[in-house]
Amino acid sequence: LAWTGAPADVFYYEVQLSKDPAFTTTPGRAFTSVFHLLVHGGTTTPVNSWATPALEPRSFYYWRVRPRVQGDGTPVAWSSTFTFETP
């Protein structure tokens, strides 16, 4: 997964990936896993990207990204949700 349009002074990003387009993590309501991780976009190849783990074949996945706010700042809105299908 790769993203563009980030400000030059942003290095850390939160990335979510799931088969659930709502990214539900509430116990009792979640029906599938949600990968949620922190990525230093300046150390990835290519820049601002993340290589997913092995995924289920013939499945639709959804992902989104947002700049990581440091300290007690207000979280930034998530990007639009993107989708792809595994072969």
C-alpha cells in the first residue's frame, strides 16, 4: 500500500487494513481482524508505503491512512477508504 500528498514534515502514519470497510474493533461487533499499525513513512521503500502480510486469496480488503499526531493533539481525519481484491 502506498500513499502520496503528505506534508514534508510528517513522518509517522497510522495505517488500517481489514476485510471490514467500517474497520470495526468493538468486542462483540467486530467480525474480522483490523490491522492497525504505526509506520515511519521515511524509512519505507518506496517512501510512505507498507507491505502487507500474507492475505487471504480472492478477498476484498479495505485500507486507509492518516498522519500520526504526536502528544495529546487531536487525531487527524482518516483518508478516504481504498479497496483492492487479492488474486
